[in-house]
Amino acid sequence: MIVAGMFLGAAIDKSGLGRRIAAWLTGIFGGTYAGLIFGMALTGVALAFIMPSAMGRVILLIPIGIAMADQAGYESGSKARTGLIFAVGFGTFVPAFSILPTNVPNLILAGAASSQHGVQLLYGDYLILHFPILGLLKTLAIAGLILLFFKGKEPERDDAAAAEKTPFSADEKKLSALLLITLSLWLTDSIHGINAAWIGLIAGLICALPGIAIVKGEDIDKFKYGPLFFVAAIIGLGAMIVSSGLAGYIGQAFAHILPLSPDNGFVNLLTIATSSMGIGLLATQPGIPAVMTPMAPDMAAATGMPLISVIMAQVLGFSTVLFPYQVPPLFLAVRMGGESMTAAIRLSLALALVTALILWPLDYLWWRFLGWL
């Protein structure tokens, strides 16, 4: 998917399609900086409902975000440009933890709960339990923090309006057709069973075929391969930690020292969430359900919580990302956008703090209202 992103991102930029879509979105969101931030964050969330692949969403939206920043007059290194790229990257990935089929840790959790404990996680239950707080309110928190940390000037509109009115070029038409086919295949992967990565890679390579040639040799020479090797290393490291048993050993040690008791549902929920978040620092987010799910019956016995509630409580933790390296799609979004990893860490830590201090207590009240605690 990363290689696919290199080709598709270059094609979206070279063809001018990204600038056209950016102009259209700029018109929808009112032309203010705050409107762009909230609009693109909500666009990312909306796309998560119809496009399961997190990498695919990043590959599709980040080039559009870059084009929007260019049209708005946000220069490289400016706070406004950083904020817009982060609204796309964080918005399309972090709130999607609250939608069952859209991020890898969610799917691992569902599979582990079913295979190990016979517990089926239903789409509707998962959505109602998690989306209002971890989805919608977290999206608003992302946008609010971006406006606080990366406030910039209002966007320029003249170039955007001109780009929207120009006729489609031949490359734009070819790429539009290719992206529609690619998106259709991504949306129907549960029917045809073809992995989203293969679909994306084939689409990317088609962009460089003779006769289409939206991406040429000189464009490929400019590709930056650092993110590819870094993401591969992080995924491999996380898998090694889990398969070696080290993550399980740490999880077992956590289970013996956690302050779990049947008398305090609030502390129990926050303790499980905090433990889940902490394990992610070592095992990365996909490793969290692999470590935590086997311990769920013991935690349920210690807390008096239903088993499914203990399993669901992991989501509070693995949806709270402390550092971008824990989740390859978010890391890729920052690198594709050409933004500082230090700035991304600053935002992710601030979002984690807001989540722990405000959203988790709200989650407790919401769970109590729904009868899950």
C-alpha cells in the first residue's frame, strides 16, 4: 500500500486532479481555515464508513490535502499547512477505531474475541458503543487541537476557483476512471476477496504504463523510500514482540498489578484502557488485542464486568495513540504530507491527554447509560 501510495500520490499531483478535488472541497467548506480543518477531518471520518482500508484512505486523501494547502497559499513549513495535513491524516485514521471494519486492530480484536472466547462483536453494537465519543467527539477534539496548535491565515480562493472551472485534461479523465475502479474494488473487497494492497499496487503501476504514463520515469526517481523501510521495520518489530511471547509476558505481569475490583467500575474501565494504551508502546496498536484478549476472562472475574465489556474496553486504549510510529497509516500520512514528526507527536500526545481526561470519563457515563457497566 505504501508503494501504491507513491504512484497514486504522484499521479494525483501530476494530473491536476488533486487540485480540482481540492478546489471543490474548499468551496464546500466555506473558505475559512477553521472550515477547512473541521471539513477535512469530517471528510476523513465519512470516508472510513465506506472504505475499509486505512492505508487506502491515507493514500487517497493526503495528496488532496496537499493540493488544498497549495491552493490556499499555505507554504511548506507553515503552521496552516501542517494543520491541514494533520486534519486529513489524524481525521481519517484515529476516529475510525470506533468503526469495526476500518482499522487493523479492530479486526484483530473481533477475530480474537470470536476464536478465543466465542464472543461475536457486532457492527451495530460496536458503533453505538464507541462512535459517539471515540469517533465524533474525538474528531472535534482533533480539529480543536489543530486550531489551537497550528493556527494559520485564512485561505486564498482565486486559484481554487480557477482550477475548479478549467476543463478536465486527458490525464485527469484517465486517472478519474482508474480511481473510480480502484475505489469500487476497495469497497467490495468482502465480495471478491482481493486484498486492498494488491488492488492499490496494480492501480499505481497502471499509472506508469506506456499509453497512460501519468507517472513517468523522472517522477519515480523522486520517490522517497524512507517511510517504506520504517513502516516495514515497525510492523516486523511488533510481530516479533508478540510472537516471541514477550508482549504476553508483559501483559500477564500487568494483570497481577492492576487495581481491579468489583466495587469501582470507573477505575476498572480506566485501568483496562490505560493498560491497553501502555502495551501499544511496545507491541504497537495491532499487537494490543493479541496481548489483552486472552486475559479478558481473568479481568472479567476480577472486575465483575461482563466479558464482552472487558473485551470492548480495549478499544479505549488502542484508539489512543501516543506516538505515530505505533500505527503505520498515521506515520505514512505524516511522511506523505512532508510534515515534521515532532509536530505530529505533539498533536498525538495532546490528543491522548484530552482523551484520557475528558473522553474516557464521558465513555464511562455513556457505557453506564447503555447498560454495558
